Amino acid sequence: MLEAKLGRTGLFVNKDGFGALPLQRADMRTAVAILQRALDSGIDYFDTARAYTDSEEKIGKAIAYRRSSFILATKTGAKTPDAFWKDLETSLTLLKTDHIDVYQFHNPDYCPKPDDGTGMYEAMLEARQQGKIRFIGITNHRRHIAKEAAESELYDILQYPINYLSTPEEVELTQLCMQKNVGFIAMKALSGGLLTDLALSRSWLAMLVNVVPIWGIQRENELTGLVKAITGSIIPEEEMKKRIEKDRAELSGEFCRACGYCLPCPAGIEIFSCARMSLMLRRSVPALWLTPEWQEKMSKINNCIGCGHCKAHCPYGLDTPNLLKKNYEGYKTFL
Ligand code: SF4
Ligand code: SF4
């Protein structure tokens, strides 16, 4: 297993962390078993969020009694200091702990700073003063906000999507964080399900020595695969390059990264799934995407009112309504 230092926090963790978002979809028994086995396997960075329904509760039930053995990170999407304190107290209660190691602003649409008039950064400082949190973090899908946070010297940890499909500018953020001594947590290490070779993704991320990917786990067999990958050897660079090139060629051009920044859609379309359906059909088991539930989700594309909100908010410059239409046309050929 590899180890990584989380910037100025001075914390050393297993280079491969645990992302607890998908645990929402696991029942309590399965979630508890997964979390305990993950910790037993040497994974010691666990990331969740107030917004992930019962994910915090599951972590509290499963591993709170081993609190000193892992680093605990959660997030608040609060927009006011009052909501911030309410979230923090709820998280502490559900996680059954008296402190959170890394407390993160959850994908805000600006970079909170002292004296910006919101009082949000001051709330973080106060929480740290009270010993309820140890380090201040921020997560974001927008590169300019992530960059601002890294440059600001105000954040100990930045969480941002990074994988081998990322652009050079996005990868540069990891170098900026290294220079600024900011810990870097990588979300979407498998690009929201588009990348299917865990060993390859993990080998590529291993080259970014300061980056800790958090792998989303929902099933026990996924954990088995993850443990196998993180205890296995790194794929040699030449072979890795060839395999990545092949994948990049297949995924070149315009594709949806599933960041969800284009939501909400007034027509209720789950854009981050529907706009990448053709790729999911090609790269995973088609039957998974052809259920009545998915057919209903895809049929909502017909209800697009052309408001342009998605296109205007897509950080990758996608013509989202068009992409949705194309995906729906392709989807219908599978039915
Ligand atoms: S243009 Fe269509 S898909 Fe995009 S946000 Fe508006 S209604 Fe939704
Ligand atoms: S369409 Fe753009 S903004 Fe929406 S989920 Fe995909 S990449 Fe993100």
C-alpha cells in the first residue's frame, strides 16, 4: 500500500481513501460490514457529507468505536452560519465523535473567505477554535473556484475531480496544491463510472504523489476489488500509457463528466446520467440501463423546454440539450 501526506495538515494517510457517497444505497448491515472491512484492510481516510442522507449515520455505527484509527472528513452545504452550526452538530452526533478531522464547504459557488460578508469562513475558524474540527477544507467542481481556494492559503484540503481523463489544466491544480502545501483529495477517480479499469485508474493516480483518491464503495465485492487493486502492484508506465491512450481515444470529444453543475433542470431531467447514457451502454452492462426506471428517466428528455440553463452552466462547454437528444436517440435503438 502507498502512503500520502495531506499537505500542511501533516497527516499521513493510506494513499487510497474511502468515498462514502454510494453507501447511501447500501443497507445498514452491508454498510457496516464494508466500513469495518475497509478499515481492517488499511484504508484510513473516510469522506462523507451531510448531504449523503444516512452515510454519516452508517459510519458512526460501524467504526466510531475505532475513532483514533482513521481520518474523518465530512462536508456542509450550509449557506448561512446558523445552518453551518446546525449541520456541524448533526454530523458530530451521527458520526458519534467529538471532532471532525477535515470539515469541508461542499461545492459552494464561490470561495468563502474572511470578511466576505457571509460569515461562513469565520464559522469554520470558530469551529476549529472550539476543537470541533481540526482542518478546513473545500470541495468544488469548478476549476476557477478550486484554484482560488488553493491560492488563498485559507484551506488545508481541496477536493476536486481528477482522473486520467482530466485536462492538463486540471492536473495542474494538483501541482499548485503541492506548491501551496494544500492536501488534495480526488473525487470521481473513475469519472463517475465511465472508467472501468480500477487498477489502471489507481496506477495513474499513484503518479500524483500528493493526491488521495476517494473510491466510492457500495457493495462488498467492490471493496474486494479495491483492496486487490490497492495492495497490487502499479502497472508499468509504458503499458499504462497504451491502455490510457486507447480509453482516451474512445472517450475523446464531448462527453459529460457527471459533475451535476448544470442542475437543476426545470424539466426534471437527470442530466448527469442521461447525457452520458450512450457511453454507459457501451462501457458497462446494457441491461443495467434499460430498466423501466431508466427508460422513464430518459423519456424526460422529451420534456426539455430549451431554457439553456444546462448549457450556460456546463464548465466543459457542452451543448447539453443537443447531447441529451443524441443520447436519447441512441438509447431508443437499444429498446
Ligand atoms: S435546456 Fe432542457 S435539459 Fe437543459 S436545463 Fe433547460 S430544460 Fe433542462
Ligand atoms: S452536462 Fe456539463 S455540467 Fe452537466 S453534468 Fe455533464 S459535464 Fe457536468
